[in-house]
Amino acid sequence: MNHLSSLLRNVIPLAVVLASIGNARDTEQYPNIVIILSDDLGYGSINSYGASERYVRTPSIDRLSDEGRRFTDANTTSSVCTPTRYSLLTGRYCWRTSLRHGVLGITAPLHIETSRPTIASLLKSAGYRTAAIGKWHLGYGTGRTDFTKPLDPGPLEVGFDYHFGVPQNHGDATGVYVRNRATVGLRSSRVEPFGQTPYGRQFLGFDAPHRVDENVMGELTTEAVKWLRRQDPETPFFLYFAPVAIHFPYTPSEETKGGSGVGLYGDWIHELDLSVGRIASALDELGLAGDTLLIFTSDNGGVLLSEGDRPEAEAYRAGCKRSSGT
């Protein structure tokens, strides 16, 4: 219990919003834990932190604030994806690793040493079932990653019982999902680069079903809900859920597209809120909300690229034009 108590003390200050709906079953029972780590969400981009409802509406995230606890002083160990995720899972400063700046490339090996304790491995040692679902961006394997072969070591070697995820970023050149140690639906070892990603490079071209960007948030959330439904109510669980929203490219589903007052960017925030609502509703329906510590946060704050020729900047400017009617 000492390891678990220390872990919770270290993790909770990282959260922007903490929702602890009720108390655990009893003093002898550990609470379930769900951490939702959104991608590139700005501090003021949800209503409970000042965003006007003229532009965006975030009722599901605001519910966590209303029923739980809202934090107003948060820090991150880096301003980009890989190092913040490394720090969250290991509790260690990212600059103590070989990655002193920037993020991991698509074919980079696993960045977390398999001998290093993580949130998942500590909780697993305390009897928890564990899952990492969503954006990973911490590498697979020991050398240059070959997505046509077993992706070992990976999340399962650092404490997770189950993994389903996007290997690097939303819209990345892999174009595929990974489940546990394998590329989902891989048909052969054939690799034929094709097309162009939102970042301007070719897809690597694996012989496997490719993600549809507008469906990714819904599919990741469905995986998370399915995993929650599979859990034994008598065994505590830890879900690390890492949505790809609201990282570029801004690809809201048909359900959220056109619903905000600030174009695709705002619609993408709505997509994130929809996902959070589905997770919270699943806990409600399963009767687990009162026994679950639900933490919602962002990895490293918002990104505003309104100038230059990067795809993100072009998308931002286009969204502004559409929302203003020009």
C-alpha cells in the first residue's frame, strides 16, 4: 500500500481535473483508476476553465469539475508528446533519458526500460488489471521498429495487461492500430508506401487495414468502454486512456462536425468531450463510478499555429475563415 499511496500522491498533482465520484467500497478496497490524457488541449479550451459557450461546449468534462475537484495550477515536464507521456507513466524527468528534446520517431524502440517501475507495474503488483488504450508514442521493440513483426517489448512489458493504440500521432505514417504486440489485421509482410499523410509524407504502406482519421476517436473510445465492461467488479483496474484529440489533424466525426463556433478545431474539442462522456457513462452504467478515481488532464497544453506553412497552421486559418463566413 505504501507504493500505491506514493504513486497517487505523485500522479494527482499532474491532473487538470480530478473527479472522485464517491468513496471506494471500503477502506480495504483499492479504488479503480482511470487517467484520461488528452493531447494538446489548452488550459482555457473547456468551459469550466473559461471557454465561452459561444465557441465550444464541454459538458462531459465540466461534469468532472462540477462533481469532483478542479485544479488551477498544473505543470508538465515538457511541451511535446513523448517526454510528457514518459514522465506521467514513470514519474521520472524525461531529460534524464537519451531523448533530451523533441519526440520519438515512428520506428523508434521502446523508450521505457522494461526494468523501470511504472504506474501500471506498481498498480499491477497491487492486484490491478491494467490497460493502455489510445495514443502511445513511446516506441516498440529494441531497435528500428518493424510493424510486420511482433512489437516486443512494448506496453505489455512495462506493466499493462492490454494495449490497443495509435503507434505515434493522429494521422501518423503507420496508418494502423496496434493491439498488444501486433499490428491489427496484418495480412502479410509486404510494405508499399503510398499516398500522403496530413503531415506531407507518404504512408509507410503496411498490408493491414488503415485507420480512418474521422473514426479514430470513436474507435479508441469504444475499445476503452469494451475493456471496462470486461472487468471483474471485484478486481480493481487501471485504465490509461490517451485520446488523439485534439492533436492535428482536426478530424471530427459526423456527430460533432459543424457543432462549434470555431470551425474544425472547436469541433475536435467537442469530439474529445464526447469521448470523456462515453467513458463516464460506462462507469455509471456498470455501477463503478462510486468506486473509481477518474482523472482528466492534458499532456502539455494547447498549440496555436496561426502563421507559417505547416499543415496545422493552414488548418487553423481555414477553420477561422469558415467560422467567420469568409
